[in-house]
Amino acid sequence: MKRFITILIFSISIPIWGQNLSQKEGVVRIKMISHTILRDKNDNLIKKISNMANRPYRYLYLDTLGNLIKEVGYGNYHNTDLRILDYVTIHKYEESKIIESIKYEIYYDGDTSPPRYRTEYFHNEKGQVIKEVEKYSNDSIFMQLDYAYDSAGNQIKIDFNDNTYYIRTFDDKGRILSLQQFYKNNLRWEYLYTYIKTSRIGNFKTYYNDGKEDTRREIVLYKKGNPKRIEELCISKHSGLSELKKYSYNQSGLITRVKCYRKFGCEEDDDDDYKEKYKLEYYINVKTKIKCKTTKQLVKKIYKTILNETP
């Protein structure tokens, strides 16, 4: 009990240390609640589900422009109890450009004096992030990322260090065509994308030359005339695992639920009979409260933020 109270006090005091968000954090609040489907020893569904208390595994706070200003996570790898605070991240902006992120973590053993990570962002004259430097609390550099863009504003290169970098290519509509990782100028893996009507198909392949090459196929189905995804299928030849995600929306276009189905087997299935072959593993309820004027741009940013946070 003492440990829980200490963590609770710590979670309340963090925003005071990082940034005063008392007037901002209530503008857009996203509550993400995860439920795991439980089965008996024969792999049959039982009525009981996890997280009956509807506790969040993550809170996200956005300002009126859709900038993510605070993240709060609960439960972690060592202790999945959603009453336990895992981390708090504060994001700072100047003229809508992110300039700094500060992350506070809780040790799995309950130590409430976590290390402090700070990330600084640097921009070009167009406001694009061209460098991201993550540091420990003692200001020693933990990781640095450098970014490059094409004339259309697409991010085409990410440098991790002198040895590892990513290359992206895009079509004239701004749609991604390929994503490749290089190590010491040697191609390690790549995604190649094609587009058919309302679907994006991605083919993944590794080039490690270790006898354990992996191939995957991803199919993302979008709403007609709308860039929001409604289904996402990933088939891994190496692991033999297929995963299907389905997205639900409300009338305002906000995500309300994400369902994840899985099965072993690499064959592709018709959409009509996926329920008989895939088993529901978990679902995430998403509750969004907006205390400002809802615009299409704000809904778009909320959508992107939620999508990036989905496990």
C-alpha cells in the first residue's frame, strides 16, 4: 500500500516538474483500455475477460492543435497490474513545433526515483525535424536520429548512426513505395508497397544471409475515399502467425475500438470467413473527450496518435 501511494504521489507531481499543463491537458483526452480474451484449457472462450475494472493502459493528452503534450502509461513487462504507473512523458512545443520530450519511468521493483530521459528536437527553416537527440539525465547522448526530406516534404532518410540508416521512397501522391534498412551500406531488409483500389499491400523480406530469412505480407484496407484504415492483415511466413486488426469509428470519425485476431497458418483468407479461422486475442476500447472545437485536422491528428499507440 505504501508503495502504491508513493507512486500515486509521484505521478501527480511529475507534470509540475516538467511543464505546467493544468490548462492544456484537458482539451483532448484519450483513454485507451485494453481487454484480453480469456480461454479455458481447451482453448474455448470463457465469459470472463481481463480488466473488468476498465482501467486504462494509456492516457494521451493533446492540445487544440492536436499536438501530443503528455502520455501516461500503466502496467509494464514486469508487472501488468494496470493500477501501477509505468511512465509519464511530457512533450514541449514552441509555435506548434516540438522542441523537447522528458520521460520519467518507474523501476519494476517499485523505486520511485526513475532515470530521466530527455529528447531534444531540431528543425530546419520549413519547421521539419532534422535531428532528434535523446539524452540520459546526466546529458550523455543515448541515441541520435538525423532526418532528410524530399522537395515534397516526405521524410526519405533516417540516420541512426554511421552504420545504420533507413531509406524511404514515395510516389507523386505522397504514398510510400518502399522502406529499406541498411547496415554498413548493405541492405538488411525492405518493405515494398503496391496500391490496389482501397488496399495497400506490403511485402517484407530480409537479407541477413543467415539461413533464417523472413518474409511477410501486409494488407491494409481503407475506407472508400477515406485514408483511415478499417482492416490490417499481417502474415508472417517465418513464424507462421497471421494477425488481423479491425478498426471501428464513431460518427465523428474517431476510433472507438481496435480488435486483434490471430491464427497460425500463412494462407490468405477471404474476408467473409475470417471470424471462423481467426481467434479474437484482445481488443482496445478508445474513449476520446474533446473540450474544444472539433475540426477535420484535429480528428486527423487524433487518429494518427491513436494508431501509433496501438499495441
